[in-house]
Amino acid sequence: MVDISAKSPTQRMARATGAITMRPETLALIRDNQIAKGDVLTVAKIAGIMGAKRTAELIPLCHPIALSDIHLQLSLDESLPGIRVEATARTTGTTGVEMEAIVAVSVSLVTLYDMAKGVDKGMEIGQISLIEKRGGKSGDWVRG
């Protein structure tokens, strides 16, 4: 791991996004809460939060950090068709929360796949990226 012991704690925030595409019929089943496994959107949101909290256990050399907030927004998008996921992670600490935001999106998307794979094995997960980070030595960054 990188030594961060000399760094001063600062407020940090990171936002990441991703998407899963599916058949329009699958999106309708999710929207209407008709998937056999249950409430797909709620389960995927909780899974993303849990993933963010366990990031250091999943990513080698990633520092465990105390998150002060993790927020996930799942949006149905008929134009994909599919679901877009955005995660915002926050902490006050000596290292950033980029990985926590990215893992939250990733775990949420994989959970969406798991919940609906019984009706649509052809779903595709992609477009996962960091879109913004705030705080820390390197300062603020926004995807152009």
C-alpha cells in the first residue's frame, strides 16, 4: 500500500456511473416489479452500498476507509433500454473515495444482472467510469 500517514485529512467526494442494457421487455418487468427474485432496484441499491463499504476487501492494496456517505441513484432509461447507476461516495480522510464509488456502481450493476438473468441472459454491463472527484492533494477533477 502507499503510505498516507503524513497526509492531512480533507473532505473527499467521488462520483461514478455505469449502465446495464437489456431488452425493453426486461426493463418493463423491472419497472413493474415483476421479476421473480423481488424488488430489483432496491436490492441493487443496497448491494452497491454494501460493495462500497467492502472495497478494501476486494481491491488489493486499497486502503480501508470510513465512509461518511454513499448514495446510489438507479434510473430507468428507455433509450438504452436499461438502467443507469450513479454512486457518490464521501469521506473525511487521508485518501480518496474513487474506488468506493466505482465498486458501488459495479456491484449494483452485477446485482441487476443477477436479479434479472432469469428473463434476459443477454444483458450487457458497461460504461463504468469515474466522472468526478473532489478534495485531496491532487485537487478536483471532472471528466471532460
